[in-house]
Amino acid sequence: MQNKIKKNALVVLMLAVLSLMAVKIFISLQNSPLLPSTTQAQVSQEALPQYEVSKAPKATPRPQVAAQPTPLPQKNSPTAEPFEEPDEEEADTPKEFVLCEHIVSGETLYEFTGQIRLINKGSQTVSGWSVNWEYEDDSTILEATDVALAGNNPYTGEYLSWNADIEPGKTVTFSFTGLKGGDTAPLRVRVSGSICI
């Protein structure tokens, strides 16, 4: 009987010890830092710095410019020159056709005589004339008649007041005497001038 009571007392004691240990374990779990309370979590979140995320600005669309074609350089096109009609006076004025000749009419041992003959072959009167000639053999003119003579090889003969005009088909002649530059009188002497053909 006494052994039974001792066993029961021992069981009750063990249960009491186990209960006490369970209470201690429970209390220690309540005070453990591994499980922070809601208040501490909120405080820690409030203590953290808050950063605002700024939104990137929207890209402004660029205005579109229509591409214009570059004009090609134009080639220099030939410009038509205005047609100028000839003056009526120039069109109506015929050219002067005067046959100009140098003629040897005689000679002596040292001298010769000659003429310049102007024959109007045109259809209009020639008013005013001037002719030129030159001797290749260095012949020299000593005197001349019916002409205004100038120069010294080459020579120039111009009209006088009374023989300035040469009518169509008419002839004007002036004479001279010269000193020969060689054994013979000068031949094939060319006479030139603005009226000569």
C-alpha cells in the first residue's frame, strides 16, 4: 500500500516538473528576438529612408521635315541672238569697184614718166579717193601733176578739188616723172586703196 502511494507521488512530481519546464520553454519563446513584433517591424520600416522613383520625361517627337529635291543645274542653253537687219543705207549702197593701174608711159637713160589710172567699174559715182604705191627698185618720183602727192616710197596720191569725183565708166588719171632705181623703168607696181579692186 505504501509502495503504491510512493509511485503515485513520484508520478505527480514528474508531471509537475514537466509542466514547469514547459512553462519556461513557452516564456523563453515569447521573449526570443527571432520573432519581432509587428510594432518593431513598423518602426524599422519607418526608420528606413524613403526614395521616390522619378519618372523619365516623355520624349518630345521631332517635327518631320519633308525632304525637297535639289534642283539640278541647268546647262547653258544657247541664247538666240536677235537678228539685226542691215541698215537700208548699207544695203542700198553698192561697193565701189575702181580699177587702179600704174602705167609707164616713157623712159630715158635715167628717168621715166608714168601715170596712175583710176577707172570706175561700178554703178555709183566715187566721191574722193586716195591711192598708195611703192617701188621695189627704189625708184624716186621727182614731180607729179593733177594729184596731191605725199610720201617718199611708199607714195600716196589724193584727189584735187576738180577731180575728186569719178563717175561710173569714167577714168581719172594723174601723171609723174621719176628717177629710175635700175636699168629699166619700174614695172608691175601694185596700186592699193580703199576704192581699188
